[in-house]
Amino acid sequence: MGVLGWIVVGFVAGAFARVATGSGRHLGCLGTILIGVVGGLIGGMLFNLAGSQGIGDFGLRSMFVAFVGAVLLLLVTGRFAGRKHTHY
């Protein structure tokens, strides 16, 4: 998949992940693409570890894998961003 394919998959997966998790509202288009692309890397790695194909050609499967990774990324980052640090 070329760079343009990664951008499209990243934007679509990132946008759906933002809606699904209800987080990342402060992100713009570039942030949404970044969440989707990083989510694609995370999802691809997880799917490969599970013995399934990760990101392949441009298509619905690649968008689903990127969506799963983007949701996990938003949930984990939201969990850590929501913590308040207290000093004793």
C-alpha cells in the first residue's frame, strides 16, 4: 500500500475510532490521520501475533485492522491522560 493509501486508511480508521471511543475530539485532520496510521501499525502487529494477516492491500480488512489498533491506542492514551498526578 502506498503513502496515499496509508493516509486514506489512517483518516477513515482514525475518524471511526474517535467516534467509537468518544475521545480525541481535540484532534484535527492530521491528528486523526496519525491516530489511524499508528493504529494500523499497532493493529497489524497484534493481528500478526494472533496468527492472522495484518495490514495488506488497500481495502476493508486493512481499515478494520487499523480501526482496532486506533481504538486501542485512544483507549490507552485516554487512560493515561486522564490520570492526575499527586505529589506527597
